[in-house]
Amino acid sequence: MFAFSDDKATTDFRILNLDGEIQHQQFIDGRVQSMAVSPSGEVYMTKQVGPNEDCETSTIYHTSVDCPLAWEELSSAYDYAFQALCVYDEETLSVATATVPVNIYSKWVGDI
């Protein structure tokens, strides 16, 4: 797996084989904050909360490596951001969170 975010808030998501050949590629609107993959091939992703999105809601999406185009919403949280994801086992996803705004010294200004 490969995910790269540019300065325009778009993420280039790729699945590569062990020879480095691209098996799948897509562009995701928004910057991916964290991504984790289970041993069975379930992919979990959360995007960075920012000014171009609903600034008070953070969402975890999931899909399968076999069909990575159908991202489904797994969970949403109001007023805090999902920062990091870790697959503990096939039934447990561990998530680190932070209150919004994540960086109080940033120049981002949300609704007051």
C-alpha cells in the first residue's frame, strides 16, 4: 500500500505487488491521516479534518483490498479527530484520537 498527500488536499492511493508494479491506483479527496490493513485484507482509513470538510466530524472508512473502490463509513465522531489506526486482530481496531482543532497553533480557522 502507498498513500501520498499533496498540498492540494488530494491523496494518491496505490496498491503495489511485491515487484513494485501498480495493481490499483485512485485519488482520494482529502488528506489521509492514518491507514491500517488487517491480515484478511480489510483496509481502514481516516482523513485529516480540515477547512474543506465538515470540521466537527471525523470518520473512519473501510474497504477490501480486493475491491478498494467501495469505501464505506465505519464510524464517525463529533468534535474530535481520529489520528492513528492500528489493527489489533480481526475484530479489534485501535484508534488514537485528539480534540479539534488538533493543532492549536495552526492557521486553520473553523466555525466559531
